[in-house]
Amino acid sequence: MPRPAPGSARSNDAAPVLDITRRVEFAAAHRLHRPDLSDAANARLYGPCAHKGGHGHNYVLEVTLRGQVDPATGMVIDLKELKAVMEREVVAKCDHRNLNLDPDFLRGVIPTAENVAVGCWRVLERRLPAGLLHRVRLYESPRKFVDFYGASAPRNAGVPLAGAAANGAVRTPPGATPQSRRPRGVR
Ligand SMILES: [Zn+2]
């Protein structure tokens, strides 16, 4: 039994709810390319990310869990646990790899920041305590990031939840919001 805090009769139902975030980094190569389009059309669509030889990005992945503080530990989750899951499920599969070829969770999709973020959500959700995963934010560069709140979130989830996504975030376009288990990667 957790010891009641002095001066507080707080039950677990009233425990504060917090967002807690862990950040990891990985460097990976990719090429954005739709085989059904010409090279010129791909270049117009994806810009330099369509270059034939591929190129690299220094990705930053931030994973936010939202949950009640456990009165026994004073924590939402042990961050060591979250870090271990992120390292095993994402970093080990992506760091110094080719996102078009290597990570099993990106098979069959065009590795845009949007699709990588959705893929990260899916592998992390399976390994984290149920219901805690709140947001996956993936930076493809210091000025470009995407936020994903899960398939069940409203399509413009960034607006009511935090406002952070409104500040320069590139949101998942409506057509890419995953309703199926394996989106085929067309933006
Ligand atoms: Zn790129």
C-alpha cells in the first residue's frame, strides 16, 4: 500500500496525469520514390529526397506517454523501461540503416517522416503498457517534424491536444492517416 501523502487524502483516481517524453536519435538513409511515377515527377513531388543514390538524415524521435503518477513510485513509467523499448524496437532497426530496405516495420511503405512516425508508433505500442502511448514526434531535420497520436485520434489531433503541432509541424496528411494495418505508402 502506498503511504498517503501528508495532508492529502488523494485516491489513485485523482492522481495527477502527466506527459512524459523520452528522446532518442538515429542516423539513417532513405530515398523517397514512387515507382509508378517518372523520375521528373518524383523530383517534383519529393525534391532532394528523391535523389537516386539516397541520402541521410539525423532523425530525432520523441515518444510521449500520458498517464497517472503511480503513488508507489512517483513516476508515470520508469524511463529506463521506455528507453530500452525505443532502443530495441526503433534505434537498433534504423540507426545506420537504409529505411527503404532494413526496418521490418517499414516494409512496403515510402519512408517519409510521416510513414516512419506511424511505423514507430505501431512497434512501440505493442511493447509499452497499454493505453500509455500518447504521441510520437519524429524530426527529420531541426525544422521539420511530424506528430502522430495514433490511428484512433481525430485527424487534426495536434490542435486540441497540445498546440505544439501547430507550431511548424508537418501533420500527417488526411490521405495517409492509417486506417488499415499496412498503409501502402502513397502520400
Ligand atoms: Zn530525405
